[in-house]
Amino acid sequence: MAAQFAAAAVVVISCLLALATLASCNSEGDILYKQRLAWKDPNNVLESWDPTLVNPCPWFHVTCNNDNAVIRVDLGNAGISGPLIPDLGALQNLQYLELYDNSLNGTIPATLGNLTKLVSLDLYGNELTGEIPATLGAISTLRFLRLHENNLTGAIPISLGNLTSLLELKLQENALSGSIPSSLGNLKTLWILKLNDNMLSGMVPLEVLSLVISGNLTEINIAKNDLAGTVRSSLFRVTAIIQDKLKTA
């Protein structure tokens, strides 16, 4: 009797897990379809995003894992425009969000900080405004954060110094202001740091410059800002450092 009860319990649990997985897939499809409705898509690249399907895995530009959970959205240079919806932060298994070189506008949703499996966030080459959400600093898996060539304002969040797996941080060609956080010196794995063409002020923290010696940094570009001790004219390279010329008397 006990054995039969145990077997029945296993079957029930398996069914519940299957239903939970199915519900999760449907939920992800609902989120992505809601995002589709918020965008303009003149090239009809999202035509396959059919909400009547069991899950979004057959959709073009969407990749799923073996559990039919969405792990990639690849829509770089797709001609889409419009805002990013906060619901995207509920795509719990998402690893790559590639939306570069479009005409996306509005702000970056703070809810993207809930994407705890994200490896790459590529939103560069759009028309995004507002501040960089401090919540992005909670994505410990992030290796590529590329937000350059937008219209982002405000300070660089101190919390980005928590992204200790980061390889590339590209924030250039925005309208960022304030100082460069010394917390970026925690990013020992960083290869590339581009902060040029903003309105950053103050000194470059020694913690950040030390990444050239003690870290993996191969390029740091801080030119065309309002950083102390430099002018905004031509550039020069010292090992891996690109900055403005030092002021002379």
C-alpha cells in the first residue's frame, strides 16, 4: 500500500512539474507578445510571434533551452522602434538580450535587474533615455554590458562594480555625468572599458587605472569628457589608455 502511495505521489509531482513548465513557457510567450505589441515593426521581423502557439520556441529570433524556456532574444539591427516593457524582467532564464542598432526609445526598465542568468545585454545604437538602472548591478552572471550610442543621462551606478564577471563595459557616446565610480576597480576580469564622449567629471580613480596593471584590461577610453587634468582635444594612447591630452601651462 505504501509503495502504491509513493508511486502515485511521484506521478502527481511529475505532472505538477510538467504543468509548471508549460505555464512558464506560456507566460514567456505572453511577455514577448506584449513586447511585440509595444513595438513598431515595419519590416515584419516579428511576424512569426504567434500567441496561439503552445510556447514561443518556434518563433524567429527566439531561442529556447531543452525545457522550452526562452534563453535568447536576437533582434539586433531589426528596424524595430518603441519602448522596452518592464515585463521583460520576468524572463527568468534569459541569457542574451540582443536589441542593438534599432530605434528603441524610453528608459531601460529597472526590472531587467531581475534577469539573474543574463550573460549579455546589448542595447547599444538606440535612442534610449534616462538613467542606467542601478539594479543592473545585481546580475552577477553578466559578462557584456553594452549601452553605448544612446541618450542616457545621470551618473554611472556604483552598483556596476558588483559585476565581477564582466568582460566588456561600453557606455560611450551618451550624456552621462558625475564621476567615474571607484567601484569599477573591482572588475578584475574586465577587458574593455569605454566611457568616452560623455560629460564625466572629477578624477579617474586609481582603482580603475590599476586594472591595466593588476587586471585583464586591454583598453580604457575616457576621452572627450570633463575629467580633471585633461582638455577635450586630441587623443593619445599610453599602453591601453585612451584619454585627452594633459593640460599644459
